[in-house]
Amino acid sequence: MRFTNILLIIAMVIAAVAAQYKPVVLMHGVNSGAKDMNLVKEWIQQALPGIYVVNVEIGNGKLDSIFMTMDEQVEAYTKVVTSDPQLANGFNAIGFSQGSLVTRGYIQRVNNPPVHNYVSWAGPQMGQFGTPFINIKWLDRILGSVPYEKWAQHHISSAQYWKDPYHLEKYLSRSAFLADINNERDQKNQTYADNLSSLNAFVLSYSTVDKTIVPKESGWFGFYANNTQSTIVPLQESQLYLQDFIGLRALDEAGRLHFYSTDCKHGDYNGNACKNYFTLYTLPWLQN
Ligand SMILES: *[C@@H]1O[C@H](CO)[C@@H](O)[C@H](O)[C@H]1NC(C)=O
Ligand SMILES: *[C@@H]1O[C@H](CO)[C@@H](O)[C@H](O)[C@H]1NC(C)=O
Ligand SMILES: CC(=O)N[C@H]1CO[C@H](CO)[C@@H](O)[C@@H]1O
């Protein structure tokens, strides 16, 4: 065999080894950018040598993550993952905070290429009701008072998953993103449920000390009961689950819905203080 052929074979073996893991796509949260997920990318690459990791940035990061609508953010994510040939056979996804809703929007509306395992880190999956949320005082005041005004719904991403348990009718009629993606309105979109329930695994986390996501149980699709802030209705008792609006019950009954909790401060999920949780509960879903 010629020496160049041997080199070629070695190169092919290296490529095959590198291709043994599905690629991973990371999605950052609000008021932040891709650089905030760089450390997570390093953790993954250290644990799974040769793995391909895409760290998505929405627009130019920080400001765009606040002022682009959630629909636009889902479209931006879609553009990145559909134009990358290395993702063509599917990928695993991690979404952090608001980024977990962007990721879910992609899965439910597009999912081509398909997501295999989807890990949600402290996402406002069932909505957000409480300030301070994004730590910009004037925005918090707006979210505390007029989140369902048209201009807020059209210009502030977090207004689009704001859910006021005292004004659920308003939420249902005006929420530009969450009420749609959660199939909470009368007209359901079956594609949303079909696509979400096609996941191999949907892994949900929330933090017992989260002061950013309110209520923190939203990370597990828990939310306040109507007209209170004292009782949390867990996912399994919600209409979303009982009537299976988006396929979560189907996933659960198939043993493909998984839950874990942490004691991480919200902003620490992507930092060394919480690397142990990454290793225990996220990494296993990326080893395929
Ligand atoms: C359901 O969602 C898909 C994907 O976003 C969309 O193409 C379709 O038009 C929607 N169907 C209805 C009835 O809204
Ligand atoms: C809570 O409010 C929503 C929206 O108005 C309504 O659909 C639902 O039936 C209510 N649930 C209960 C338990 O009253
Ligand atoms: C995996 C899966 O079911 N993907 C479907 C998601 O929905 C789109 C339509 O919006 C289909 O084209 C995909 O096949």
C-alpha cells in the first residue's frame, strides 16, 4: 500500500471517530450572547473529544436577545441549524433559560433536521410572572405592568412568554409566543405535538433557588393556579398535560420525559459552580 493511501485511511479513521457523537447545538438566554455558553462548549468538547458543537447567537447577542421577537429568534435559530451541513443528520440541543423556548419553538415548528435529545436548563416553559427578570429596571417595570400591550408583545422577547395568573384571558388572547407554542388557545396545531413527541428524550431542569424564573417550577412546566401566586399546579395536573396539547404526556408515557433539579443560581448554570450538574444530568444525553 502506498504511503499516501495509509495517510488517507488514517484521516478517514480520525473523521469516523470524530463523527461518533451527534452534534450539539447550544442556545443562550436573554440579555446574553453566545460567549456566555463558551464554557459549556468547552465542557462538552473535553468530555467528548471530536464532537461538533454549534454555539448559536441570536442576532448580535445581548440586545437582539431582548428586542427581537421570539418568532424572529426561532427563525434565526432555524437559519443557523438548517444551513449547517454538519447538522444535516440531526443533533442534540441544550437551551438555557429563554434559549430553551427558542429551541422548543424550532422543534415544534420546524425540526428538520431533527433534534434527538433536548435538554432545557431553567427555561420559562410555562411562562414567567415576576420581576426582576432581566435586570434592566425600566424593562422590568414594563413587564410588571403592561406586558400584553401590543408594542410590548411586538418588541420585548420576554413579554411574549409573560403569563399573569390574574389575567389569563388576556394572556390567551394576546401572548404572541407562549400561548401559541403551548397550544393553549382553542385552535391547536397538531404539528407542534407531533414534532415535540418525536424527541428521543426531553430533559427538563429547574433550580430550587432560582430567583430569575418566576415561578421557578416553570422550568418543569409547573405554574401558578388561576388567580393565585400561592399554589403551583404541576405539569401532570395541568390541562396542557391532561389534554396533551403539545405531546408531553405522550413523551412521559413513553418514558422519554425526564426531570432533574439543581440548587444553582440561575446565572450559574453555565459556570463552573454548576458543572457537576452538567456532568451528572446533561452529559449522558450527549453521548450518542
Ligand atoms: C402549524 O405549525 C406549522 C409549523 O409552524 C405551520 O406550518 C402550520 O401552518 C400551522 N398550522 C396551523 C393550523 O396553524
Ligand atoms: C383557569 O383559567 C383558564 C383561562 O381562563 C381556564 O381555561 C381554565 O379552565 C381555568 N382553570 C380552572 C381550574 O379554573
Ligand atoms: C420529526 C417530525 O415530526 N418532524 C416534522 C415536524 O413538522 C414539520 C412540518 O412543520 C415536518 O416537515 C417534519 O417532518
